[in-house]
Amino acid sequence: MHYLSSLYLPGAVTLWCALIFALAALWGYVQALRGDDSAREFARRAYGFFAAAIVLTAWVMFILLLRRDFRIQYVYSYSGLDLPWFYQLTAFWAGQKGSFLIWLFWGALLGLPLRRAARKAEAPVMGVYLLTLLGLLFILVRENPFMMLAQTPPDGKGLNPLLQNNWMVIHPPIMFIGYAASAIPFSFAISALWRRDTTDWSRRAFPWALLGFLVLGTAILMGGYWAYTTLGWGGYWGWDPVENSSLIPFIFATALIHGLYMERTRGRFRRVNFVFAGLWYMSVLYGTFLTRSGVLADFSVHSFVDLGISGWLIGLMAFFGLTTLFLLITRLRTIPTSRNEDPLLSRGSFLMLASIAFIVSGVVITFGTSAPLLTAFLKNPGQVGPDFYNRVNLPIAVLIAFLLSLVPYLKWKGTPLKRLLRAISIPAVLAVAAAGVAVHLGVTNPLHVAFVLLAALALGTNFQRTAGLIRRGALRQAGGYLAHIGVGMMFIGFLASSAYDHSTKVTLVQGQPQQVGDLNLTFVRFVPHTTPRGRDSMLIKVVRPNGSTYNAYPEMFLNQRTQQLMVHPHVRTLPLQDLYISPIEFDPGTAANAPRQVELRQGESTTLNGYTIHFVRFDLHASGNALAEMQSGKPVTVGAVVQIQKGDGEVQELHPVYRFFPNGDAEAPPVQLSGGELVRIGAINTSASAIHLDVVGMASPQKAKPAELAVDVSHKPLIQLVWFGLYVVLAGGLLAISHRLGLALEPEQEPT
């Protein structure tokens, strides 16, 4: 009863209803597998009710967040009165419970079209798929997101300042679509192995694999763009373990879609595709374990603390991992497949090499990310750094660029070398020219030069092939080549923006122009509250070599809730590069004869340039009853009794006051001595029974010190190719999905 009384019942009821309907749907599909055709319709309806219950559960959470209902522990922990509504909704996936709920939300919705798309394999596919969803649902039931607090606080703890960004409104939900979609090819694969019917699963699974691949890749690049424009460290990928936990599934998804393509076109990879599908889904579960079990808490700034679900996540991995392993061991050899007898210069051989490269990269990154676990038994467990990942993956990327550059003109049965060279002659000339330009601009590392050459060649050959298909009216068949054009662009952008960026740290003195490389920068002034969110920024005048000027506004502000100093860079997109200005440190300087500050405990004295300052005591009744003022909502006034003795022996007693207003503001009017000197209370330290006094006219004259701003000025060459290449990959992926979906929806061939 105590547990029920601590729950918000509308959300808890819909969550428990979802569990009941999911179990009912699973029972119905099991009965359908046993031959009860009437149970199939029951299972479909039960699944529909399950999806509706999950949608209602998510809706209840959204309403609670919009209403700022701080009775709910989750709402209290991740939201606050100061958040606008769109960031209030971002709080939905700011915590573990909410992120599991949004993952389950997308999974439940994807299952609705999946019921029909599975066709004759509906019962086994949906049975496996429901098991993957039940794994998430049991976590939510155990860690109910609708727990209520014993008392309702007036405000919430607020949202992590780093999540108060427009990209964080859309990046996590898209990421969880990709996670949810990873279970669909896995469900097709497991059901095919279970039924020993492996002839048609790849056709049905291919569009879903493409969808998961595209969505996951989009989310990863969105996260990179968020890091680039928000965190201020100058990059978009730091090989953080949490970043890697999304990259690894994406790499395995890439291997799977190429393997499924081989299976559908040549009858190859029939066996290994089951392994790829298992690796994709298991890597999602493993990444979830790494990021949500607390094992990386000391190694990643993004990692969640342990909710107590580590055992459950390990159990899920063990269940699905052992099931997959058992089916692979007992069924794999019975699956018919075609031997690869293609020559080296053939499309099949190149696709096989590409798949091997993807798997090697995924496995290496997995081991690197798991370093904290693998070294946990050591006295000083550690992790590998970005240099490890860069060294290992650069040769793999060069190999992939080489494969991409030739595969458009390779035939399945092999292509003569002379014919191949003739076909790629024009793109090859352009690629050599691009490599020459790169060398002229300072690219001297032989591996980097080879990478530029092959990436440019891949871009050119795939563009040539795409243009040829468009001329023939076969645009829908050009999806893969178009995506490869985007990959070539991104490869060049990755290399140029990461290995050949230029960064300079400089301190700008207010009002004094300073040359930084080919730019002239002038720190103009500190600009308070320039954004709608009330964030302070720094105005920097930038003069480019051609004489054109513009104003940069990097942000630097104190988050009032967490008292964290936040910095957001200013990014200026130029034709061939980005100018990236990130603030590091700000010194506001001092005005001439600025007030001196002294700290005194009650009863203490200090001497300043012939003046003796003595803090006698606090005066809590400076303007009435402080307790009554607090209870009535009026400003609370605290006074002090201060004695000042001048050098000539004259003693004056002052009574400065400090007023606290309910909205958090404060004021402290100065008090004047007979000689014109001023004294005001700068701050009060009640725990130490001390005050900070600002005094004017009691010290030697001071010269003015101008404000200074330390900044990191970076040039990011060709970084726009990273983002634009993503758009091209998306366009190609959507074309490929359209084409494969049409093939998947063709009527099934009845056995003869």
C-alpha cells in the first residue's frame, strides 16, 4: 500500500496496463505459432492496446512536465520554473527513466507497421520483438518514473545547462528511434533461425535495417554538431565512451546493410548476416549497459549513475546473447549459401572487404571503449585516449575510401583492369588534382595524402555513376551511389577539420586591436543578458584579411542554479572554413580608484592606509523585524555596526544595511563619512559571521586596469563538408529505402 501511495496513479496504471497487454500479445503470438490461427488476431489487438498504453504513459509524463508538477520525483529532478516549455519537454529524456520511456515509445510505434510488414512470419517476428520491448518495460515497471515525493517542493532542481540547447530537443529522440529500430532486423533474423526458414527474411528486414542505419547516423552527426557549437572545446567527436556506445551499433548496422544487399543480389552472406544482425542489437544493449550501469562514471562526463539496473541489463544481454549464440551454433551450418568465387576486382570481393573493415573497426572500438571494464581488476584502471582510435581507424578509413572509389564500376563476375582504369579516368584526374591541392596547402603525411586522393576519387566515381543512372531514368536505383558521394565528402571534411585545424590561444585587452594569424580581433565589451535566455556574451570585432568586419558574440555566463561557468563558442561559417572563437577566461578589470574590499568577522578590526576599520556586530533590526519581513514576503534588511577611526584619532560609527529581495536581487546603499569616504556592504557570510565591506577613499589611488578576455581562436577548414555530406547520405538512404521497400512489398512467391 505504501508503494502505491507513493505513485502518481494515472501514469502508473497506464504503465502496468502496457505490461499486461504486452504479455497478452506475446501469449497470443505463441499460440499462433502453435497453430491457433484465431490467436493471431487476438495478439494484434493486444499489441495495439499495448502501444496505446505506452503512448498514454508518455503523454502523462509530457503533461506532468508541462504543468511542472513537482510532486513527481522525476519532474522535480530534471525541470524547473525557469525553463521555457520546449526545454521543459527536453527534461523527458534528461534522466534514465525518461530515456527508457522514449525508447519504449518509439519501439511500440514501430511495431505497429511491423505487424503487417512481417507477413507470414508475423508471429515469430513479433514474438521476438515483444521480448525486446518487454526487457525495457520491466526496467520501467521496476524503476517507476511516476514516483511521488512526500512533500511538494516549490521548484525543481532544473535541467542540466548543457542540455538547454535546441539540438538536445531533437537529438536524443532521434537516437532512440535508431536504438528501437535495431531490434527489428534482429527479430527477423532470430525468427528465421528458429523456424529454419532463411529464404526471405533479408528482403523483409532490409528496409528496416536501412531505416535504423540512417536514423542512427543522423543522430550521431546531430550529437557531434551539438558538441561542436555548444561545448566550446573545438571539436565534434572526442571518442568519449558514451559517444562510442552509439557509434559501434552504427558501424555494425553499416556492415549489415551491405551484407543484406549481397544476399538479395547474389545469394551471398546468408550466414554472416545473422551474425551482423546479432552484433548490431547486442551492441545497443552493451552500450546501454556501459552508459547506464555507472561503470564509466569515472571515465565519461556523459555517463549516467547506476539506478540499480545493472543486474537486469546483464540479464538481458545474457538472455539475448545466449539465445542468438545457441541458434547460430545449431542452425548456421544448415543455411544454404553461395561460395565466393569472384575474382579480386569484382563487386562481391570489394563488398566482402568492406564488411571485414567495418567489423574490425567496430570490434576495435568496442575493446577500446571497454578498457575501464577490462582493466577494472588493476590497481589503476584506465581508458584509451583519442589517439588510439585515430591511429587504428585512419588506415581502415583509407581502405574503405579505396573500395568506395572502385566499386561503382566493378561487375559481379569481375572487371578487367584496363576497362576499370578507362572508366574511372576522369574522376582519377580530378582526384589527383585534389591531392595536389592538398599537398600545396600543407598536407604532407603520406597516409593523409592517400586518404584525400581516394576520398576524392570515391566522390567522383560515385557522382559519375549517379549521373548516369539519372540520365537513364533509374533514380531510385542510385540511392547507394548517392550515399557514397556523401561519405566521400565527409571523409575529406573529417580529415581537414580535425588534422589540419589551426588553434591559437590569445588574451585580448579591451579596446586594443590584436593580430591573430590573418585576423584582427578587438575585444569591445562585456554584453550582459544579450540572449532570450539572459546569457552574457562578449562582443569581439573581427576584421578579415579582405577588410570586411563582423561582430562575434561568444557566450560566457554563470548558470544561476548550478553556479557553473558556461561557455558557448561563436562559430562563423566562411566559404572554405569555420572561424571558431571560444572564450576561456574573463577578467573584468578595475576602474580607477575602484573600491577596496575587506572581510571582517564580527569583532575583528583591520588597518587600511591609516584607517582602522572595526566590525562591531550585526544589526538584525536595522529596519524592523527580519523574521516578520521574511514571512510577509517583503525585502529582508540586515544591518551592521562599523566603527572607522581616522589617522587623527576621530572615530565615526556607521550603520550600513544590506537588503535581500524575494526575487533574489539585493541592494546595499553606501554610507558616507565626514571626509567623503564611502562604505557599503558588499556581501554577508552568515555561516562565518563575517561581512565584506567595499570602501572608497581609504586607500592609495589606483590606476584603471582594462578588462581582458582569453579566447581560443580556431580555423576549421572544410568542416562544412561533414554536415553537407550527411545531407547527401540521407538523400541517398531515403532513395534506397524507397527502392527496397518497394521490393519488400512485392507479393510473396508461393512455393511450386
